[in-house]
Amino acid sequence: TTNPIPESAKDKSRPLYQRLSAAWKDTPTKWYPLPLAVGALLLVAIDYRKNHTGKEVHLDEHGNEVVKLKGPWQVHVLGALPLRNLSRLWGYLNSLELPVWFRPFGFRLYSYIFGCNLDEIENTDLTQYKSLGDFFYRRLKDGVRPIADSVLVSPADGKVLHFGTISDLHVEQVKGITYSLDAFLGVENPSSPSSTVIEIPKTEHHDNKNHEVVTDEEFANVNGIQYSLGNLLGSGSTKSQQHQPRKTPTSTPSPSSSGTQTPDQTHLDPSQSVQDNLAHDATVAYEMGVRPALRRRSTSGSDVQEGHALNFVVIYLAPGDYHRFHSPTAWIVQKRRHFVGELFSVSPYMAKRLQNLFVLNERVALLGRWKHGFFGMVPVGATNVGSIKINFDSALRTNELHPRRSHPPPGTYTEATYSSASPILGGKPLNKGEEMGGFCLG
Amino acid sequence: STVVLVFEAPLSFEFKVGAGQKVKVGEVLGDVKEDVK
């Protein structure tokens, strides 16, 4: 206001507080309209604050989810680096063929530094590994990783970073820092991309020797398998589908001269492959208690049955660890969602500092069901291991070159379904301990 | 690299590991307590 100060407030002989009180009481309040520009500026400021300090995940103009980079200044410096290009360069360098004379020395030194146990690797002739990338993606000898008899086993060698129960559809990254489960696994909405059906040759069920042994053992032990198969197929008698157990390999497949193992298919009888595959599917279904109705349930973690809870566990693979991952239980993978994101390091150091780390990084969410309901397994890439391979999904391409401008925003994904793998189960059945894929350098 | 598992399980599910523990493929992560009738 511009009113003159009242006389009582001017009296210097009075204490200050009395003069202030008098001024407050005697000054009349007059309201003036704000100029339009000030109001517009205020609205802009409110909108800016809402957009930049509100949700960590929001939708862009195309309906894609965009995740914000949050963390201390080091995180923003890292975010400004071309991590994907660095990762690809790292992969290229590690794919270069090393001189044969250098390989044993180099790989032993690497093993010493990173704690690899060379007694466990399948091909102990180190000269057979052409590059560090080849050695990094090494196989292990059969039997060195026995599968426990519990309902859930570790899918990889590594360190348990965190685990627990998911509440309010938020997963705890580290103590006190959470990220959205929907952003992590993706949600279906009208703007979601349509799914691609991945063709999975039936013979791919047989590409793992461990898997073969398990299937045959299960089959031999479960007397009611034909009955289950009949139920699942909707046919009455299954006499014509009598299963003849396949011959198990009598010896460990020897590695090829290149040092990489080719799938052993010498034991396959083409005339039995279909029924054997059906039997395999039925075996998994029998173990899981899968019913066709279950397939109708959505593959999201949000519709949890009564008396159930959503749980999570994070396993970190250090550079020297065996980098293939296996099925942690008997389950059916129904779809995969490939999120093309960043490639930050996923070390415990970064996990403590970068919010939404697992939502920002490139990852492959494999979604499906197990005997207790929803089951999801998500390999998350990192700077040094940006390539994720899924054995039964040859169409998957990770850590591809994207120009910075055409790079899809974090949170967007492409989806594919595995229904062709088994029409009976609506997905790719996996036995506990079966090799699923792995991480490659770069 | 990291593998994250997200799964639905009965309330009786218990993790059999501790944070920071090293695990290997096939080792127990958790199990469901069966009701004893």
C-alpha cells in the first residue's frame, strides 16, 4: 500500500514494538490486481516445478515413459558420457583375437586379478579362447553347479545386493531408495507397442545337456506324465503318445577346435522330437501345476493373489564371475520386453548413488508364470557388459548403435512373445537350472 | 551386470540368503514353508 504512515506510528517516544503494532493496525489494506504478465510467469513457474521435481517417471508427447536422471553431480557427469559407444568400443576391443602364445598368460592373469576358478571351466585349454570376450563368456563343466532342491535357486554366480518384499509397487534399490515396478517391467497401455511373436524352433529345447538330463530324470520319475499331457492337450487317451525316454548323451560333448561348444544334437531322433518336446512341456507344466486358465492372467506383477506377496532379489555379477545365467525355477516365459536405456555401471557404488539405476539401464524383462503366480527375470546390462543374450531368442539385439538423437527415451520398450515355443503352455517352458543366456563384454 | 528377479510367492516364502552374500548358480535363494498338517 502507499498510504501515509499514521501519526501514532511516528511518535518516536513510543517503543518500537508499539509503533509497529500501531502501523499494522492503522494501515488499511487495499488490494490491487496483479498484472497479467506476473500471473503468467507464476503459472510457468508452477508448471516447471511440477514437471521437474514431481514424478520420476512421466510420459512424453508420444506416450513413452521417460525416466529422470537423479543423483549427485558425479551421476550427471556420467550421464553426459557416451556410455553406449564406450561399451561398444569395449566390446570390440575385447573381441580382437589374441596371439595364441599370449592367451594362457593373459587369461591366467585376468583370473588371478578377478578371482576366476579355472578348475571349473569346461575348456581348460586356454589357448582355445580366442579373445577376452570369448573367455569372459566361458562355459562351466557339467556338475560344478549342482541345483538345489528348493523352489528358487540362484540364476547366476554373484553377490546378493538386496532382496525383500515389494510394497506399493515400488522396489527398493538400496535402503531408502526405491524405483517403480511398473517402470522397471513396463506396463501395457493403449500406446504400448504391439508384440512380435518370436519363432522358436522346437529343437531348441534340446540344446542344453543339463536340461536333457533333468527332463529325462523327471520324466522317468513322474508316472502320470502321459495323463497330464492328455489333460493339457484336451484329448482323452494318450496311448498314441507314449513317451520313450530319449537316450542321454553318454559322454561330455567335446569342444570344437574353435574353443566354442556347438549344440550336441547327435542324440536327437527326428521322429521323436515333437512328442519329446510335448513331453518336456508337459513335464514342466506338471511340475508347475500350470492350468490353461493361468495363461489368461496378465503377466504383470500388479494382480497378486490373496495370501501372496511380490518379492524381489538383486544379484550382482562381478567382472570375474561366470556370466551366463540359468533358470531360477521351473517356469514359463511368456514374453520379453527389451528396454533400450543407458549403460551405467550397476556396481553397488552406483546403486547407492543413482536413483532409478535399474530403470534407466538397458535390460531385458522376461515375464511369465511359475507355480505361485507371476514370475519375472530381468538381466540388466552395464557399461562393460552391455550385450544380453537369450538362448531361445535369436531375434533379440541389445546394445545396438543408436544415434544420440534417435535414441529411444528410457522407459520405452519393444515386446515379443514366446507363444510359438509351446502352444500348450503359451510360452517357453524352462526347467530349474536350465541355461537361459548370458552377458557378453560390450 | 545384474540379474533381478521379481516374483509372486505365498506369504510363507522365505529368503535363505543374506544381503552381501555370494551365491553360485543353483544355490538356494529361497523356499516356501510347507504347512504341516
